[in-house]
Amino acid sequence: MAAADKFFGTDLDEILTGLGAETLLVVGVAANGAPLYTTFGANLRGYTVAVAEDGISAATEFDEFLARYQLLNEPGFGNATNTPLMAGRVTLTRTDLVAFR
């Protein structure tokens, strides 16, 4: 069974480091699973993370709400005010607000 944190037991960090990535965009189903745990793993490794709210889902509206709350209030990496792209933290955004450079 795969870990919810996509950094755990993989070479994802090495790949992203090799590409010079500093900010990650996370989307995915089961918002209270892989998106939540992968963003925490990313923050532990020093990445800034944006999560597209319209790119995540969960089994119930409550689960999705709770995942958004937890994303902004990660232990040690809180961004409760959702300050855009706070270094080493999670920002909630939408896909229509995302730009790549």
C-alpha cells in the first residue's frame, strides 16, 4: 500500500531538488489523505506549497472542509490567515489564480 505522503519512501524530494523546485502546486482526491500528508512532507523539506481548492476533493463536504483547515494549521507550519505563498507554508488557492514561470 502506498503512503499518503508521496515523499515517504520515494525519491520525489531528490527529483524536485534536481529540478530546482521551491514552490509546489498540490491537487488530488482524498484531500484528507495524499494532499494533506504530502503538503506536510513538503513543508518538512522546506518547500512552499499552494493547494488548489478546486483541485481537491473528499468523500464528504466536512472531510474537505477539515482538510482545508488542517492544511492552513499544520503543526509548526501554520498559515491560518492564508497569506499568499508564505515561505515554507501552505496557501490555499484556485486553479484560475495559478501562473507558472
